[in-house]
Amino acid sequence: MELRELRGMELAATRTIRKTGSGWIVPSQTSKSTYRVNLMARTATCTCPDFETRGVKCKHIHAAVFVQRREQNADGSVTVTESVTLFKSEQVTYPQPWAAYNSAQTNEKDKFLTLLSDLCNGLPLGPRIKKNGRPALPLSDMIFSATFKVYSTVSARRFMSDLRAAQERGYIAKAPHYNSIFNYLENPELTPVLKTLITQSSLPLQSVETDFAADSSGFMTSRFTRWFDHKYGVEKTKADWVKCHLMCGVKTNVVTAVEIHSQHAADTKMLPALAEATAMNFTMREVSADKGYASKSNYEVISHLGAVPFISFPDSHKGQGGGKWAEMYHYFNFRKQEFLQHYHKRSNVESTFSMMKRKFGDSLRSKTDVAMINETLCKVLCHNLVVLIHEMYELGIDPVFWKPATIQ
């Protein structure tokens, strides 16, 4: 969109443009003057100096064209004039690559163990995370066991046979006691390591993902809040939950950045961290999010990272403040259908949460705050590895972890 068209869009949104018998009266942006615009079938004229001296399509002509579809009546009501094109509707179908899907499903568990082992073996051989009691296991074995347990979706006791089988196949040196898995998840030192593994698990899809979407969703915990309702004279209970904020690619649903906070954490404050973490490893072209993330600072952050923010605007917003905020507000109002085609890519982040919860559960077994955060991160890591397995068969990629980070 050229500069004159953008300024014409801003004129149409912020000034009163009147229609007369012979044309349109458009106010100046820099003075109290007005200009007369005539819109004809094949050409248009304006009395402003820009048109008369250069003969170009000025911002006043662009403003009149935008308002031509939106005539404002004397009583303040708005009449919208739209063109109607008759066409034969055709159903759009998206074929499922069943051969790749079936291969991914039938080999998923074996591939999951291999990918998880490769990912964990790349961890640095630093000091082991140790608690009182039994001798500590290597960090790679600890994370492998905890993540594999979350993937299994069964209790720790029932999971032990799977873990012993993993030891026999050489994925871990020694199968820990099931209580040790709980102790690992309660260690806060595990949190940054899990975030690093989530980032690493997304990197094989660097060349695939350029458009991203952000949202948040809750995972229910086993803790309950009780209170007495004086209005009805009864005691009520409600389950607590943790809030998972993430950014994902809209093509494969791989998670590129994640933040876990309490249920009261505001969405809009999480977007800069998610976008900046994603931009460190991916080339970002678009970022879409719902109106809960709409703020001037979020628009500027995403724009500074080289991406176009397609974030919906609440009715209370008027686009004031300039910058990317005002530009996208006018885009939202005057090219809404085009805007929504980009914005609705955010539905893929809803699919990401749905995939994660249906496969690995929407509740957490952990009791402490730290363990609940780490368990949620394990669910995200499991999701990323499952996405990689499907893309191995559908796109033919060969995941290699711990390569030097490069943006494609």
C-alpha cells in the first residue's frame, strides 16, 4: 500500500467527507482548507496542489473512493454500499495424505523414543540435579523418564514397565524409581532445561514455518479453592489451573515459544517474550492473535521483529496514536476481508491446544507449583516431538537436533 493511499484511508476514517451534487468535499490534513474531488468512470480529479502540479492520484481522491462505499447521512447513520458478484460456489476439499498419516501413527511410539533420546543426549554434561536420598541420575535420563511418563498418560506405577523396556533398548542407563520421577518434576532447575528442549524440538521446521499465532489456555490441577457463598448459603469449590501461553507455527502446529504462569496472568503482557523468542530462530512474516493481545506496544514489538501483526481490534479502539497501530487499524476497517484472511490463521493455535489436550490430557497430576509448570512443559515437548514424527513422513524431513542455530 503506497503512502498516499494509506493517508487517504486515514482521512476517510478520521474526517467528515461530504458528497455534493458534482463530487466530494474532502478536508485538508494540514490546514482548514477543503478540496473538491470528482470521481468519474475512468478518471478522477482534485483541486489540491498535489494533483494540479503533479497529476498524481492524491490522498484526497483515495479518501473519496473509500467513502464512496460508506455514505454518511445527515442524521449520523451510515449506509454501506457493497457490490454483489454472482458466482457458482464450489466446495473446497483438502485431501488427507493417508499413507503418510498411517505410517506416522503406526510408528509414532518407536520414533518418539528415538527422538526424545537424541534430544536428551545433547544436553551438556554438567552437574547433576541432586536431591537428598538416592544418588542422582544423569540429567538426560531424568528428563527422558519424566517426558516419557507424561507421553504415556498413565500413572507412574503403571508406567514402570515401559520405562524398564526403554532401559533394555538403551535409551537410558538406569530406570529410576517412580517416586524419583515426581522428585525430578518438583525441581525448579528443570524448567529452563525443558524450555530449551522445546526450542530445539522446533528447529527442524525452521524452513517450513514463517507465519505464527499466539494464544493461551488452561490446564486443570488437582487443587481446589473453596469458599462460602453468602448469597445462597452454600459452600462452593472450583479447581485451580495453570495458564499456558504459547506461540506456534500455523502450518505444522509446532510450538516455538512457551511461558507458564498463574491463571490470572494477562495475555497481552506475554506476547513480546513469545515473539522475541520465536524471532531468535525463525524468520517471522506474520503474527496473528485475538483482541486480548491488542496493544500499541505489542504492534510495535512485532513490527520491529520484521513481521506484520494481524491482531483484532476491540470496538473501543479508534486507531489513535500513529505508527503500526494506526496503520493496521485503517487496514482492519477498510480492507476487513483481506485482514481477516490473515487473522484467521490464529485458529491454528486453538488446534494446537486441542491436539495437546486430547492426546496428553487437559489436567495435571502434580501437586506443587513447580511440578505443575514442569509437567505442562513436558506436554508441550511431547506435542512437538509428535508433530516432528508426522512431518517426517509427510514432508520427508530428517530431524537433527543441537545444530548451530541459523535462521533460514
